[in-house]
Amino acid sequence: MEKIDYEKIGFKCGLEIHQQLEGKKLFCNCPTINSDKESDVKFERKLRAVAGETGEIDIAARHEMEKGKYFVYESDSADTCLVEFDEMPPYSISQNALDTTLKVALLLNAKIIDEIQIMRKIVVDGSNVAGFQRTALIARNGFVESSSGKVKIPTICLEEEAAQKIKEDNESITYRLDRLGIPLIEIATDAGIKSTEHAKEVAAHIGMVLRSVDNVKRGLGTIRQDVNISIEKGARTEIKGFQDLRSIPKVIDFEVSRQLNLIKSNKKISNEVRKAEPDFTTSFLRPLPGSARLYPETDVAPVKITDERIENLRQNLPKLLIHKTEEFEKKYKITKELAKELIDSKIFELLIKKFNKLEPLMIANTLINIPKEIKTRFNLDSSKLTSEDFQEVLGYLNSGKIAKEAVIDLLIKKIKNEKIDLGHFESVSETELEKEIRKIIEEKPGLNVSAYMGLIMAKYRGKADGKRVMDLLKKFVK
């Protein structure tokens, strides 16, 4: 693919970030666990599009309705109720989700709306049983600083997560409802993003802000990025389905190249919603929605946001992860990369307090780097290691029962659920080490320090500290 001059082609780009929240669902008391248990609820619906506040039927809604499909809904009754089934009115909006969104808005320098009106957004692809998604504008006119200048955030919304598509055939689509109604923050930037790498940078920064706030879900599938792009003589395109930030530049490159080729061929380009595919291409989903799909929600009362509430939240805003990472790096004398990975750890600082004879860097490496090494070198599932496993092994090290070289072997035994015999890992004494070093030097004279080091460590694998061995060797090998 030829390198694209994004400034020359009139490139414009904006992001929409969608982040799930913890706790209860947005308009009922069901938990946000998104169950994967076998469903015990099942029913069918057929939806039709209606006119929005402009009096017109939205083009995307009409497109979906013309497919003529019916929808099958399944769920686990433990985390769904009649609200998700559209058989009873919604509860009041979750105040916990609202406060979380307000905190995010303040961290993104946005102005809070003084009275929040819940709206209905027409959605007839079946992902919402009612045929609409409830959404509310929470804040406006925020911004983030970036390496290419300030990027504006015109809107921050709080809305319901959609149902999860399970399968589709020529006649129907089956959805799982457990995800439906989970609170979802939507953050939209303006079109001030200047390049593919700039888009990735801004998405990463907003993601960092979101992870800085409590009650934000973690893990795959809990955050999604949509990218809106356009070029001169092209069409506005919304690309959905990004899970990995690293794929954003490649997918944008493909979509821009696709439009440039269509322009060269004098072919018509339509405003579309397209899907980001695993191979970094895009595929057509539906026409781009317009403004004819919003109308007020009459079952949920507006919420007034007082100055006192905003000020209370402002006084209790969390530190951004980027600042906490810098603090970790300086306080514990660890690398920036380790600090980033440990910032969400629930046991790192606990272990530092508990095992005061161990350097924080040693504990950090045990939690982050050793599990990676176990996975790559030994092809073992290091995710099986628990907090208790780390505490047990580091406890042996802290009390001097093992050398640090034995840590990886003991963690491997934990993964394999093997019995640990500390007798096999008991640290060798300084006297014995010195005796063995003298013996090997006499038997194999003339080797360099590294060679002797390899011989000693091979014999005392897991029993001798490498630094101790090297210090002793330097006394005897000149």
C-alpha cells in the first residue's frame, strides 16, 4: 500500500469511544455480569421503524426494516428482567452510573448539562428489544491534549449497551439479552484528528482516562472504538468493531485507499457504516444514520444536576493513571513499562508491605515478567496463578528458604498443581558455594567468568543467587 499524504487528501477523522460500567444496569436493578450460562428465557419479536422527531423515518432504520427478519431473544433470568424484555417501564436512571459518567466528563474538561433528558434512539437491527436505545447527553465541549494539539470532545453521553448477536440466517437473528442495558459511556471527538497514528494516540489517552475511574469495566469486549472518517470528494464513513488500538491505523489506511480507488474510477461513494474486519479491511453494514431517529423518552423523568453535586465530584476526582504510573515508577524504582502493568494490580503494594526484605523490582518482575516467561518458554497457562500462589512463593524467598532463581520453578509447580518440597530448593551456603567454585576452577582452569558462572548455576539451579555467585567468582577469576 502506498504511503498516503493525509493532509493533501483533506482527511478528517473523529472517534467514538464506548465503555461499559460496573454495578447495576442503567434502567433496572439487574447486575452487569453479562452471563454466559445457558439461557432459560426465549421469545421472538418483529420490529418496525417509526418516524423520529423530524417526522421522517431514519434511512438506516428503514434499511434494517426492509430486510424483513424476525428476532429471537435469549437470556439468563439471573441477570435480565421484564425491563430488558420491554414488558414493563424502565426504572429511574442509575445514579451510580451517572456519577461515574460525570467524573469522566470532568476529567475530560467538559461542561456538564444542567438537566439531563433521556432520549430514545431508533434501533431496528434487533439489538434492542424495544426498537430503540435509551441515551442521554451528559456533557459537552470537553477536550484532550495530544502531540498534535488539542482535540475537542463535543459530546459525552450515557446510554444502554445493546444485546449481543449470537447467530443469523436468512429469516432471523438471535440475540443474547444479558448484555442489554449495561451502562455505556459514549465519548465523541470532533473531526480534528490529523492522521492514523494521531487517532491511535487520542483513543489510547481517552482509554487511560476511563480506566482511571472506579466502576469502569475491564477486559476484552468492555470498550469499543468507532472511527468516523472522510476525505475530499469521498464520503463520510463510520467504521465499527475496533477492539485493539493497534489496528486503528491499518484499518483507516485501508478505508482511505478504498475510497481513493473509487474516486479514481469515478464510482459513486455513499455515506456508510462499515465493519472493521480481522484482516484490517472494512465491509458494508448499513447506510449511515441521520438525525431522524431521536425523540424524547417519556417513561423516565429528566434529572437535574446541581452545582453542589458537580463540586462534590470535582473534589473527589481520581488521579489519572498516567500520573499514578509516574508515581509508581519513582516510588518503587521500577520501569515505566512495569508501572503501567502494575497500576491495576490489587496485590503489588500489599506484597511490598508484607515482604519488606524483598526489593519492589523483584516483586514487580515476579508478578509481571515471570508469568510471561512461563507462558513463552514453557507453554504453560500462567493465568492460573492466584494471589495466594504469589504470596506463598515470595514468602519463601522473603524468609530466605529459597533463592530468587527458584521462584520461576516454584510457580511452574503451582501451575501444574505439583507438591512443593523446599528441600530441593534450599539455598546453598556461602561456604559451600566458595568451595564448589574453587573446585571447578581447579578442574577447568583458564575459563572466563561467564563460563564458570554457567557451570555453577547449572549445578545449583534454584538454590543459588546469581549475584552472590558472580561476586564470589570475581574474587577468584581475574
